[in-house]
Amino acid sequence: MDICAINTVNFLAHARTMMESYRQHNPDGRMFLLLLDDPECKADTSRDPFTVVRPEDLGVPRLGGLNMLYNAYEFSMSLRPHFLRYLQEKHGSEKLAFLDSDLYITGSLKAAEKLLDTHSIVLTPSFLEPIPEDGYFPSDRDFLTAGIFNGGFFACRTCDETSDILSWMAERLEKYSFVRPEECMFGDQAWLDMIPAIAPTMAVLRDSGYNVSHWNLHERMITENNGIRMAENDPLVFYHFSGFDPEASGIISRHQNRFTLKDHPALEKLFEEYREKLLAHKYADIRPLPYGFGHFKNGVVISPAIRRIFESVGGISRYENPFDVGPGTFFEWLTTPVTHLGKTLALWNIHIELWRLSMEAQAKFTKPATTDIGAFCHWICKERTKELDLDPFFTTSLLPHVTVVGPARISSWKLMLRRRHSFQPYQTLCNIVRKMIGRNLYNRLKPRRDPMYALKLRVSFRPGGGGVSSGLNIVSSATARTGIAEGMRGLIAALEKTTMPFTHIDSLATPGRQQQEHSRVLDFPYDTTIVGGGLREIEQSLFSMNIPISARKHLIGYVPWELPHLPEAEAQFLEHQFNEIWAPSSFTTEAVGRSVKIPVVTMPLPVDVSSVSEKSRSDFGLPQNAFIFLFAFDMHSRIERKNPEGLITSFIQTFGSQKDVMLVLSIKNSADFPREYKALSLMTKSHQNIRLHTDYLPRPDMLALLRCANCFVSLHRSEGFGLLIAESMALGVPVIATDYGGSTDFVNTSTGFPVSYELETLKKDAGPYAAGEMWAEPDTMTAAALMKHVVCDPADVSEKAARASELMKTAYSKESIGARIKERLLTINDAN
């Protein structure tokens, strides 16, 4: 039996791992890979054991339109029936199986191959027993849209029935391969569910060893005996690693929250084996590669909104080469200015089409091209930036026209009336009404969600109500691999050094960026609660978490803000939600204190480097004798604020291409920001002494990398705290850092090398940082001089590094911060 797979070039490590595992257990049959997005054949597949097929080989009509209409996943599903027919007709594949690239084969597929002797098509159901209705996901309701037959495995035999089915699917998927659950579409998954009705000789393979994954672990216990892996009572044939991240330990899949590897210990060895195979096939180098059809030929990024517009204007039949940017192209049409009464407006066709496709925009702006143009531009550039995800090329021209009317002031009595829901007697009254009079009247009285008073309105009448005691409930993203989440875990570690009782509730507010396991704590046993994270994360936590009134006796927000002022809306939100704010640095304390009228307390993060691994320079591929400057940052923290360009400029000014001095940039989540990463790559391309590391490093290895450096340099424009700076100091690594932001609490002329700066006004929005705000512009010449000094004066450097390390061990230890937290909580309890 031949096999085939479809994937983009950044999934080559998965395809190689899957096909290698298939060949190990299935020595016969040919292997084919449809590589979607490598038109220039840059990927070297000459030594791979499979035959590479290109989309243009399939003879699909209007191929260029399909790869604009669909994203990468949808495009691959639309081509699957064409690919299977091509292999049957051109390569004579009598028996053929399609396998997803994220499968890992552990046994023979003979059972499926044997079924094809008498059946046209073989499918495998996602599960054989109902999924428990326990509040976790996925549930069986999710498969109403996703489809019961998993498309990760599809086997077929060359016959008239198969030919008819593939022709039918090809016709349908040319038009309906979208992932739109709201329209009951999920690629080809839902179409597979129809096959049993229209293919009389198809077979359903109910072997529990096939297509094992997170969605059926509730019924298939994985065991291993004498080297043989079993899935319940059948040998494990293949595991489907859907949603698996080899860089996140303990997480089975980002698509589920029901199980961890601790629930299935026999899986741990399989997961580690698969992880090692992926890494051996250069996963870390291949995965960040951008999607080849994710941008126009001029580099402008194609967002989902643009693909929607392409669909709505019938682009698949209008534009032969939709990625071109010349005259008569789709791109030219998008960027053509709109005219009204003979006057050319600031709006382009793309903006009007966005208005036409949005019911919300049509309701808000009845005349988007004339009287409502300022508010409409604000909607595109400010309100819906995340949803639209437009390349700045499409929004820059609108910024001068953005206007928005500020919120009207609310009179005191109206404000009190609106806030009546925050008073417990009113909540009690509502509950009595619901129980004694009826739900109709209760529905008229019950709290309404208001974005300014989200927490006060989301009340929970928990049965019993007793047992609440003094202590601390901590709500934060417990498992995310972000700096903020690491800081919150540090506070928890500090509390463990005290006798103060506490519990940690995972807010699940950073989906897709998970790292660590965490027990499912859902209770709020204490009367004081702290909610931590970025401003958006805090808002999401308050909206989604069912925090009972008893746990809100004293509500604290932990806010790591980086600029001198909070935005007005966020300041009002915090002021009305919390009794007080904790801030990680005196800089943030002053910034938040300027904006709110509730107490703001400085509560630094503890700095603990005890988990550092034993890895050395050789483990990171770094030279032993070079002087290494290091900077590490997360792209999600905004490259504009982290300012790696300024550091690169200073380094080049000082050392040029000097081989015995090196700059290393450790960049997290670069794949999420391909334009920014490409700019850094181009900036450093001609300098062999500058390296960009994009591999995800577990925390112990990240600390080891810090320790390998001779100097940590951060030319940030602002920091709320500066955890990596502090950790470098704790490890005895000298630090050069901008003399601005939270890091000034511990980086001074006695403990490090502060870089002078000038305050600069933001000319445009940068994520949560609004245009018109201020932050620092570090002096690159000063930074260059300090880097030269650090290299040339080791005695001064060693003395300052020693003082810095001692400061971290005393003032910022877990014991010291834990004592500060306990002291503050005791003060709160005494006051209450």
C-alpha cells in the first residue's frame, strides 16, 4: 500500500518523521508528499525517501485562486481528492492511504490494507465511546462540526466508486473547504461524514489502535509490555499528535484540557521519542519558516480578512494571479481609492469591502465614506485591529483621519444606579426574587454585563458559603510560557516560603502559549484574591472567572505596566474593579498611581535562578573563547519596546565584524511575527558575529544560556520590571541596561552599566502602547562605549557583577519577597 501526505514547507520535519516511522513498520509501498508552498524548490528533499509532488502537477483549475481563497490548512484539504486521484492515475497506486504529517506510526497498517481488498474506502471514527460530559474540551458536541471521521487517515482502493467519491469531494472542496464552524464547515472533515451514506462498499475501521489521540484517550488506555504498545486491547498502530508542541513539556495537545501526560504515564515515553525525532529532523529550524502563500509578491501580508474579501468579490474567477501587484491585479483593486461626488477619499476598496462584510460596521457607520469616516477609520485602526489583522500597509493612510468621540460623563446618581449590582444586598434580593417570585422578574432585575464593572456584575451564589478564611487566591495564567506568567509563578514560589495559606487558580487567559502542567484548582477558599497578568489578560480573567463574592473581600490586581501613564479606559477599569493594585517596580507604581485613586503598592518579583541547568556554551553551539553579549526577548512583548535594532546598531558601531566578540539574540515566538523577524535577519545577515537563536528553551536552559554570556545587554525603551535583567545579575553576569523603567530599581552605577536616554513620543500605536505616550530612546553611542568598557575592563565589571548578585540574593530572594507579601496581607486583614 502506498501512502501520501500534504503539508507546507515548515512542516517538513513532521512529514519526515511520519514517513520514517511508516517505513520502519511497513517496508513495502511508495511514499509521496504534496509540498504546498515551495514554488522555487528551496527545500532540499533530494535525500528524502519520498517523492515530492507540487500543486501545479495536479492539473487543478484556477490553482492560484484557491491558494488565495484558502489559508494553508484549507488549501491542503481542498487539494486532497485531487492528490489521491493524481496518484491513482499517474503513479498507478492501487491501494493508497492519506496520512496527516503529525502521525507517528508504531505498527503495521495491514488491517486497513486488507479491508481494501473488498471495500472502496476505509475511514476511522474519532472515538468509539461517548466523551464524558465533564466540562472539559473537546466534548462530543465539538465533533458535530469537526466531523466524526477523522481526516488524518483516509485509505482508498482504485475503483469506480472511489473515483466517483473523489470527484464529488473535489467539486465540493473547491468551493467549501473553509474552516467556519459557525457555518458548519471544517475543511473536508464534515464532508467525510457523508461518505458512508453514498459509498455502499466503504468500511469503518473500529480498531482502537488506529488514530489514537487526545480526543479518544478517555476510552483508550495506553500501556506498554515487553516493548509492545497497546491502545486498550489492540496494538497501537499510530498516534495522532494533533496540537502537540515539542517545546512545551507535559502538554498533550493545545486543543484539549482534559488530560496531561501524568494521567497517561505510558504516553510519556512515546511523546519523548516523537519529540526527539522531530528535533533530529531540524524542527527548530524549519517550523519558523513563513507560509509561502501568506503574502503578496511585494511582501504585504495577507490576512484572513483579505481572503474573505477575495471570496466576496469572486476573485477566483476574476484574477488569474492574485498574488501579483501590478496593474489590473487584485492588489491594485484593494488599494484603489474610493471616489465620492468626484472627490477622491482616504478610503480604499479594501476598507469599503470590510464595511460591507461587517454587520457591526454597517450598524455603527451608516455613511462610512463621508460623515462617519473618522469613526470608521478608528474602528479599523483601533477597535478591530486584532480581528482584522491587517498589514500596516492597509491602515497607515487612515491614521490621520481617525477621530473618536470620548465617553460622556455619567452623573453620580446614574453611576450609583449602574453600580447597584456590586452591592451584596442587591444581589441577595435578586436571588430571593428568582427563587420565590420567578425568573421573568429576576431577568429584569439581574446584573447586566458592563465592560467598566465586569467583575462586580459577574456574581456567583456558591452553595454553603462557609469555610472562607484568611489567605490568598491567586488567579493568573499558570501554565503560559510568558514573562508575566513566569513572574506570577515566582510570587507563588515566594508564598511557599511563608506560612500564609494560598491557592493558585489557572485563568487560562493565554491560549496557545502553554508550557507547564497545572492541577485543575477551581475553588476560591480565601477572602483575598489577586488577579495577575497583562491588562487584557486581567480583563479576560475577570469576565470569564466565576469569582464568588466571598473571595472578593479584598481584590488585588497585579499589573506589570511599562509606560508612564495607564490608558484612561484601563485606569477606570482597574479603579472600579480592585481594592488595590500591586506593581512589580517603583516605576510601575508611580505610573499606575498617577492614573488611579486606589492604593498602589510596590511588590517586586522574586528572582530565583536555582533551577539553572548544567548546559554549557557547546550545548548552544557557541564558541568557547569569544566574548558574548546576550539579549533575550519575546516577540509578543513588542519588538518596538524591546528595541533589538538599537542593540544591533550599537554592537556593529563598536565591534563591526570582530570575530572574538559576539552578539547573541535569543528570540521567542519569532514565527508569530515573520515580518519583524525577517527585518532582524536582514539587519544581521552580513555579520557573522551576530547570531539569532529562535529555539524555545525551557526555563532551566534559558538560565543556563544567560550564565554562558559575558554580558547581558537590554536597550529597552521601557520595562515594567525586567526579569531577565535581574536573573542575569543573580547569575553573576554583568548587565548593560537602559536607565529607564522598572529595571532602574536594581541597575545603577554600583551594580551595572546604565545607558542614558532621551524621552521620545510614540508616533503610532505599538500594540497596547498608544501613540502620544512617552518612552525612552537609549543613546546607542553610550551603549557602544559601555560595551567596549565591559570588554576592556574586567576588574570593574567583576566588582559590579558581584554587588549585583549579592543584591539579588538579599533584597529579591523568595524569602525576602515572601515576607513582604505576608506583611502586606496581614496589614490588609487588620484593616478589614
